[in-house]
Amino acid sequence: MDPEKIEAALESAFGGTAPERRVVARQARDLADSGKHDADRGRPLTVEEVVENLADAPDGDSLPSRWNWWLGALDVAYGGYREFQVERVPRE
């Protein structure tokens, strides 16, 4: 997963701060690199899938909250996604 592409897609779809976009993009890349999503869902994780699923999160949620909402759903369905959740966002 290309870091610049995911960060640009996140900014376009959800805004947020640069640190929020960086940390969510990093977690998305780590998830993609782990192969867990591929094994559980039967396909590679894509930027488009991330954006589509984060768009389903409750309106008004921050970007990290949207990410954690989706990862929570994956964790309930498959288990093992907590390690990819955002625990804190670095300050600028």
C-alpha cells in the first residue's frame, strides 16, 4: 500500500490533521503488510476498501475513531485486529 496514496485518499475523504492521517495510514500499511486482511477476507487490503469502510463509521467521528470503529468490527468478526488500532496520535 503506497503511503502517499493512502494519506491523500484519507485527506480527500475525511480531512483530519496531518498526524491523524499519518498514524491511520501507518496502521493501514501495517495491516496490509501483515497479510491478516488477505487471509481473513480473501483479498488484499486496498486504499479504496479503507476509504469505503471508514465512510460507514458514525458521522462526526475523527479519522482515528473511524479507523478504530472499522477495526473493532473486523476484530469481532475475525479476531486479532486490536493490534492495528490507533492508541494515540502524535502531536504535530
